[in-house]
Amino acid sequence: MSTNFKLAPEKPLSPAAAKMRLLKTLRCTLKFEKQAWQSGAQLVAGVDEVGRGSLFGPVVAAAVILDRSYRIRGLRDSKLLPRERREILAARIREHSIAIAIASVDAARIDEINIYQASRVAMHQAVVQLQPAADHLLIDAMRLDCDIAQQAIIHGDALSASIAAASIIAKVERDRMMTELDSTYPAYGLVSNKGYSTPFHLAALREHGPCPLHRQSFAPVWQNPTPQEVLEFMQSNDSAETLHALREPAI
């Protein structure tokens, strides 16, 4: 007697899980750096940001010029590395890089100009702080308003060693900031969630409402039932459509 077994259909991956699966398959190398060096560039900087999807605090960007004579092993997208490994690599990057710069844009400015533009501002500020200055930029999926030769690379933090280094430096710095701010705003669990949209953080928002460092223009904060200050830019005619979308229930 035969028995037919039916396999349960696989649960579809969320977009975030699908992206993480893809990133794990990519190899982080010096391919793009070598192309830039071969074109005549001498000081190639990787540029990346972290905190773009967070509900709280700044977006932080870093720019890193690696020493082409020293290979730092294990560089990859900071999202794929455990905290202890990130911190070890960050120390090696600081020790063996030609230049490192970090910049941030705070929550109030993010609310004024939107997170995409704030990310570009933070990246540009990091680039102009580099000493010595870069003559070629490798940027994670973005272009900057500057005269320096540049290349935007999709999934750059998983493909380019320089961008991965910038990702690690920015991530370690932003995590440090969140840990310090946790003592000021302990209700939101910043040490563990780093300001991102975890169930605990969302529950804390419902219970306590947002604090001054929450991004008021982000839907989970704006939709919060607890009364909060309405920023002036939110009342402008130019923002009406954006605010309408933010008030719509998440699907």
C-alpha cells in the first residue's frame, strides 16, 4: 500500500530575508578598487551609510581609503558580521587605512529633507573630511554631488572591500552612539535594537510615545497614537501628499 506525501509549500521569503540571502552569496573583493587604480586613481575611497531604516537617531556615513599595500582579511557587508567581528575589523581598518572620516545627519534634519537626501548629505560630509582627499569614490548604490570621479555599485558593501570597510566603520560608530543614548532613553531598548523597528521598540512607542530623537516623518512614529509635536515642515503644502501616505495603515 503506497502512501502519498505532500510537501508543505515553502513560505515565501520577505524582501529583507531575500536580500540577506543574496548578500551572503556575493564575494567582497578589490575588483573595483583595482579598476580605479588601473585608470590612474591613487586614493580610492569606499563610502557607505548605516541607519537608513532606523526609526530613531541619526544616519551615519563613513568614507575609508584603504592602504593598497595591506590586505585586511574578512571584510564584508557589516550586516553580515556579528558585533564582535565588526569591532575587531573596525580596529584593523583604523590601524591600516590611509584615511577615515565619519559624518552623521540627525533625526530633525532627516525629517526636513527625507532619509535619502540625508544619507547623501552624510556621505558627502564624510568624503570632504578625508585627509588626504580621495581622487576616486566607490559608493554603495548612490551618487554624490561632487567633482570627484565616482562609481555607484549596487550591493557595493558586499562586493567592494573599501565600501565594506566604510560600512563596518559607520556601523560600529552608530552602534556606539545608540548604546550611549540608551541611558538617556532607556524605554526603547536601543542597546539591542539600535533604533530599528523591532516588536519591543514598537510596543515602547505605543506605551511611551516618541522621544525628541525619533524620526517624526517615519510611519511607525507618525502613526503612533500618543500625541506628539507636529513639526512645521509637516504642515507645509509640499508635504501634504507625503503625510497622507504616512498616515495610511501599513500593508
